[in-house]
Amino acid sequence: MRSSAVAVDLARLWAPDNLRRAAPGVALCAAIAAVAFIADTRSLFRFGAVWVPPLILTLVIGMALQPLSARPILKPGLEFAGRTLLRVGVALFGARLTFGQLIDDGAMPVLIALAAVGCTIAFGAWAARFFGLSRDFGLLTGCATGVCGAAAAMAASAVLPKHENSDRDLAFTVMGVNFLSTVVMVLYPPLQQALGYSLFEMGVFLGGAIHDVAQVAGAGQTMGEKVLSDAIITKLLRVAFLLPAIAGIAWWVSRSGGPVSDARPAPPIFLFGFLALAALNSLGVVPPAVQAAVTQVSSFLIITAIAALGMKTSLLALARIGMGPVLLLIAETAFIGLLVIGLIYGLRALGL
């Protein structure tokens, strides 16, 4: 019964009338995303070693246009972009992965990625209470820190119970995780000598401890092709754990004992699309050109969803979020970094 109800909801969502009502808002969000993409491809927001990612530019532009979100003609499109296009974008994200990446570099990257994801999400849920925040906010930020930054934050938000500050919390998480990821992208590479890591271990460290794929690539690139390759593979392993992470969060929330309407999110069906694309890519049936195109579409849809998020987020509300969430993100960043450092030493001693 539950699956048939979901199918009916999906059919209603994609009905022609609903798509027509959503068109103006979706078009505006897509235009904002396109501006950010073009600016990024032309390096308009690269200032030496400093780079403003397109998702941050999109979020800022969306926030600047927040007064427009109250217009009835735009509301359906903002909801459609922020929820449905987000889910499609996350599902298409699976085309970046192959299951072969789980074993190519041995046990260390797999164990590091698994521990980084699982332990950071659990730490976020626990530490949130310490900072006077809700468990769900800790799950949101822990997933973003532990898995893959903005994309993981958007996916986690899709299965967490909604409340009046959901959009504000998500916008803060996207901005905060990206900012901290950029900071550690600069701080971590010079630590190789102090840590005593080999090039392989340094690649695993960067891929295991930095939040977003782009910043992992940036940090790895400064240390050469070997480190870059190992860093990206380790990072993609963390991305591969997005499906079990989101499924685990949905299960955790469903067992919270709250009201059914608030505590049981809809089944994360879009994540099965993510898994199916990863499986097809692993079988080698997806041509490289198609994989590259799907990856670009995935990135664009996620950024379009972030534009919708920005338009629904008040800068004043964001400013009122307080120091607790900031300290939580910093604590999670420090936790995952120290966890990965300790695990590499431990696995080295075990010969893995």
C-alpha cells in the first residue's frame, strides 16, 4: 500500500498542470544556477588561490532575491526545484561512481571512508545536544561533514522531518560546510611532514577528512597526481556511502518515538536511482560521454535546488542562528580530521 501511494504521489507531482505552474519558479532558479556556472567556467570568482564555488554564488544570489519568493507565481516552482529537482540531481550523482572503486586501493580507503561517514554522523547527533541543538540538526550537519558536503546536506534534509527553520538550517549547513572545507583544503597539505605520511596515506587523509569533492581535488592537486588520485578515490568512497547514510538517518528518525506525521519521512526512493546508476556505471554500460553529461546535469540540478533554497532563506533569519551551529560544524570538522589521522596510524600498524 505504501509503495502504491508513493507512485500515485509521484504521478501527481509530474502532472502537466503541476509542471506548468512550477515553470516560472524553476526557470528563475535555473537562470541563477546558469549565471553561477558561467561565472565559474570563466574564472570570474577565482582570486589567486581563493575560489568562490558556484553553489555558494548561487546561494548568495538566491538570498538576495528572497523577497520575490512570496510571489504566488514563483512559489510552486521554488518548491519543485527545492525538492523534486534536488532528488533527481542526487539520484544522477550515482553516475560518478563505480563499485570497483571500493577495492582498487585496498582496505585502507574503504575502512577510512566507512568510519568517517558513520562516526561523524553519530558524533554530530551526539554533539548537537552538547551545543543546545536538536538531534536532527546534528544529523544534517554530520551527514554533510561526513559524506560529501552540500549534496549530502540536501539529501539528508529530504528525509528529515520538516519544521519552520528547515530551510534556514540547510542554507547554513551548505555555506558553513563549504567554508570549512575551503579552510582545511589550504591547511591540510602542508601537514604531510609533521604527520609522517607517505604520498598514498596523504591522499587517503585528504579524501577522508575534507568535506566537499571540489576541495578534495584542490588539495590533492597541490601535492601531485598520485596524491590527487588517491584523494579522489577515497572521497568517492565516502560519496558511495551516501545511500546507506541517508537510509540510516531515515531509519533513525523513524524510531524516534515522535508523532508519525513528523517522525517518518517518505521513503528515499531517489536514492535507489543513485544506486542503480552506480551499478550501471560499474558494469561499463554507460559510455564516458554520457557519464560526463549526466554528471554535469546532476551538478546543475543540485545547484538549481540550492538557488531555490536561497530564495526561501532570509538573511536575517540566518544571522540569528547563533554560535551553537557554528561551533558544532567546527567540532565535526575537527572530529573527522582527527579520526582519519588516528585511523591511518592504526591501519598502518596493522599492515593494511
